[in-house]
Amino acid sequence: MSIQTLHALESKLNTIIAGKPEQVRLSLVCLLAGGHLLLEDLPGAGKTTLAKAMAALLGLKTARIQFTADMLPADITGAMIYQPATQKFVLQRGAIFTHILLADEINRASPKCQSALLEAMEERQVSIEGKTLPLEQPFFVIATQNPVEQYGTYPLPESQLDRFLFRLSLGYMDEATEIAVLAGTDRSQLLAQLSPLIDAETIVALQAKTAQI
């Protein structure tokens, strides 16, 4: 893939996430380096939109998990589910089996549930009922968390924060950018118009080259 294609990716993302060129660039760097991204922001900053735009431009499958205090690890990784019709247990894969995973409000989940995701991020595989299953390649987690002073959150410890290559804040737009966005095309329409510029196989190859630098 040429440098021009990378610039095209960055340019397209900047049309969706207006006024945040540095955060867009670092998000792409994080992906190519094979890392994971943690965004700390209040609602409405564009975290979900960024994940959807990246998935559309990269031609990758995407999934979203909305974390809550009562969530179980099996809700993320999957579980063996009994089927009465066949009287057998069948593997039901969780949302983690995707290319781009948006882990929304990760610090609202219990520490046990957080660990289930973060261990999978590190090992690139999950174990369910004694079976080890590899995750999709590439596998890129964009996790979001609320500011730690908000009620009902479980701050990630340093050992778990280390699973993320970057910790960024998109922040709200400045007044001029917000006016321009409101006067322009709706974000949902812009997302619908996006088409893949590269594919999963190319990204994996780029990650391998990046690792050699």
C-alpha cells in the first residue's frame, strides 16, 4: 500500500472527525503498530463515529459492547450454550470476535469483566470451556471511558492501562468547527458514503512491516 493511500485514509477520517487531525493520525498509527486505543471523553465527543469510520474505510467487521456493572465475562468472549433440540452444547461467540471492537464505557464494568477483555487483547485469543480460540486478524480495540470522577465507574489499574498503546481525548469541537459541521452534511450520511480503501489482509501485512522498524 502506498503512502498516498495512507494519506487518503487520514483525509477521509478528517472529513468525519472534523477539527481533530492529531487524534485521527494517532489512531491510524495505533492500528498500524498493532496496538489498542483508549479514548477518555464525555458522551458526544465522536468516539463511536471514529470507530465506525475506521471500520468502513478499512473494510473490517466491527462490533460494539456497551459495558455495564452487571455484565459477565461470557457476555464479551462467548459461552457454550445448551441447545434442547439437539441436546448438545454449542459455542456462541461473543462480540469480541471481530476486527474492530468498540468497548464503550469500559470503566463501568466490574474489574473481573474488564480483565476478561484486556487479557484477550494481550493474548489475541480467548479460552471458552477449555477451548482456545484465536481472534480475528487484525484485531483492534477502541475502548472508551468516562472521566474517573463520574459516579459508578471502576478506574482501570496501571497494569491494565498498559494494554493500550495510546490514551487520547478527542474533546469537543471548537465553535468554528462545530458551526461548519452543523452547516454541512450529516455525519450518518457521510458514514454511509464511505467505501473501503484497503482490506484486512493488507493491514496485517502493514502491521508486520511496522513491527520490523
